Amino acid sequence: MSQSIVPAVAEKQLDTSPTLTFEEYKVYQSNDDVQYELYKGKLIPLATATVLHIKICEYFVYKLQRYLAEHNLDLVVKTGLGVRTEENSSRVPDVVVCTQSLLEQAAARPGGGILDLDETALLVIEVVSQDRRADYITKRG
């Protein structure tokens, strides 16, 4: 009786995508409507958010903005603000809370909109999406 033997290890495909530095990523312009994060020099496309995901983010923004206004705190709540996580990595959390001055400092730089390593956000919220592995393991780290 003959059986075929399936290879235990499938051939790995080589990653031929370009590697970017953080400085290159800050000014990167894609030709598509996809938003990208940078992870160890590689561009990672972000999935389009579902309506439920958007509603949850809007809820957090609304509640946090109300709280900050009621307590007269000089903080801002933003979506779409990048946060540099290591040398050649930057993530785009769903919601970020930081000081107004920190936001202005980041916005004044070329490719603004990303908090650098020494610019610490006070709160970062990531709403779990269908790609739970990325949210619970990769992004959490």
C-alpha cells in the first residue's frame, strides 16, 4: 500500500516588499486609499473598519471628550493619530488621549500626526477587530 508523503514544512515565500525607516514612513504616500502602519520596517495595511468598530470608537471619543470638558482638563482625544512604538515601527490606535501641546508638537513636524518615542500618550485604545491575533498579540506587545 503506497501513501504519498506530504512535506512537513511548506516552502516559505520570500518577502520582497520594501523596508522603510521611520523617517521614510512619516512621509510615505501610497497610490491607494489604504492606511498603513509600520512594523519593523514593513508596511502593514490596515483593514477597513466595520460600522460596529466605528461606532465603538465614536462612543469612546464622545465619552472621553465629555469627561475632559467636565473636568476642565487640557487634553485632547484623537482618532487616526499614529504612535511610534520602536525604531522602525508605528501603529495607528483607534483612540489616543494626549496633551494639546503634544499634539501640536507632532503636527508641526513634516509627516506630522505621529507621536514619537519620547512623546507619551496618556491613553491608547485599540478596539478589537476580527483580526484578534494582531490586536491581542502583535499590537499589545
